[in-house]
Amino acid sequence: MIPFIDLQAQRLRLGGKIEAAVAEAVVGGAWVMGPQVRQFETDLAAFGQAKHALGCANGTDALALPLMAWGIGRGDAVFVPSFTFAATAEVVPWFDAEPVFVDVDEKTYNMSPAALEAAIDGVKAEGRLVPRVVIAVDLFGQPADYPAIKAICDKHGLKLISDSAQGFGCTVDGAHPLKWADVTTTSFFPAKPLGCYGDGGAVLTDDDELAQLMDSIRVHGKAVAVDLKDRTFDHDPKYLNMRIGLNSRLDTIQAAVLIEKLKVFGQEIEWRNAAAARYNEGLRPHVSAVPDVPAGNVSNWAQYTIEHPDRDGLAAHLRAQDIPTAVYYPIPLHLQPAYEHYPRGAGGLPVTERLKDVVISLPMHADLDEATQHRIVTAVAAYKG
């Protein structure tokens, strides 16, 4: 069976470095927020072109931290794509705010700026909710249209989060999404391009005060420098609680794993792009659409996703040849039982509703070799539906 994502190949390629890093963290004994966490945050900020990077428990909490810091709550609208994983939207009702679902671009599958503008105008015209935040998702690894989305956010006075859970490492004209976003969030779930050996996440920002607030929130609302400016507290600041917070810290062992994986991450993105180029060349004549990455953009290729008119038939055909596939996302969020009662952007979500029936993802990872790809491409080409 061909692996859909071959994490063991990466582990073996690194030649015991991860195991050694984990052992060092275990022997060190600082298993929560230990020195490896601080080192990884420094390394991550440098890689992501950010002033600050804060590790947290998972990618979902990473989205919650800035929303809490900004005081998002009842009566607020947060604009999110429907064609994404539930985590993007689920954090919004945590704070009694409402997600407003926005359609995506038919080629990139990322939030459509035109649909976003229409959704904001619709919410303003209705007057029930106050537009506050946009969460743009870097779906399948490629960046959203941040220049256009940022212009819309500035026009309407909205905060912008780059949900880069799948796309961390993607760039637009050489710049990471944080050039435009107030915050970039990411996930280190093992299947992500930069994944740990458990759960983990991070937030990146250039905003000094916001970084302090999120640092406070991730540790139970502890006192931070901005809180202690005009007061004295001669004890551990976690025992002076200035705001309601979370318990959302990155484990030291996971940080140790990530330090080693980040060292090779840039090279792995290059390998993923080479694999994607081979896929595109071989598959373009045989499927409805191969991925479209606009000029100047670089994807990290978290997934390689094509369109096919008989998606389910193709999946069965490949499964019979021990080639795994995945479908992201067969039920968009605005059609899910938990979310169907939340607002939808003006004009509906026709592109999202078309994509749910035709997209299918093929094996993709940094260690995908040409022979395996040839086998996959040949199998797809042989299917006549």
C-alpha cells in the first residue's frame, strides 16, 4: 500500500536526530514550556518573518487566542470560508460570535475576495451583526489572496487572521502571509507539512502588545509585562491572573521534534513543489483540473488535490490498486448540522457546493519518489469512468 503521507520516511531520513532531541528533552526534565519551546519559538519566528511566535496546544487554540485578545463576542461577525476544516469556524461560537460563511475561488479554493466583499456588505446592510474579523485559510498549502483580502479588511476596519494550519511556509512574492495579516496561526498536527509527534500549534504576529496578551491568555491569563507596568508583584506571574485565559501550552518534547523538522522544512517545501510539478505534467490531460497556483505564489503542498467528474469511481479504482486517496471536504461547513444555521455570504456559496462533489486528493509528501508518482499517474490515466 502506498502511504498517503509517509511520516516514517522523513523520520528515517533525519537519521535519529528526532529521537536524540526527544531523549534530551526527557532527560532535561522541563517537560512543559521548557527551553526547547523558547528555542523553537525563536526559530519559527525567524522562518515565518515574524517578530513573535508563541507555541500553544494545537492549531484550534491558535485561532482562539487572537479572538480572545481582541474581545470578540456576542453580536460580532467573523468571516470564514466554508470549504475548510471545522476548526476554522468552531472557535467563533466559543465566544458567542457568529461565523459568516464565504465562498471560495474556483481555481485556488481559497476565500474569494469578491465573495468576501459581498458578505461584509450583506452583514452591514442587515445590521444584526458587527463585522470584526476575517479568517482566510491557506487551503491545501497555498496562500490566500492576501493583498486583495487585506485591502478589503482595511476598507471595513476588520482584523485579519491567516489560518495557515495547512499552509505554513507558503509565500506571496517571497513574503509570508503575516506581511498582510494581523496574526498567522498554524497547526503541528502530525500530518501537516511541519508536524510534530502529537498535537501542537502556534501564533505569529508583529504586534508587541498582542503577543503579550496572547502569551497571557495561553497560560491562564497570567500577568505579563504590560500588566506589571505600574504595579509590583514579586511572585510567579502565573499567580496574578489579569484576564480569563486558557491552558494552551506547547509541550517541550513536541518543540524538540519541531526544532529538528524546521531545519529541513525549507528543503522539503522545494521537494514538495517538484513532486507537484510532476503530478501536474502527468495528470493534466486526464482530469478536469489540476491545482492552480498563481504566479508569484509558493505552496507548501499540504495536499495535492485534483478535480474529476467521477470522483468516487476514481477513488474506488485507485483503492483496488492500493493507492489511497482522501476527500477534503465532502460536506462544506455551511451544510454541516452544527453550522447550517449560521449566516451565509450574500450570493450563496455555489463554488463551494460544486467542489464538494469533484475534488479528490492524492498521496503527497516530501519523500514521494518519481517511481511511485508514475504508478499513481498511470493508474489515474487508466480510469475512464
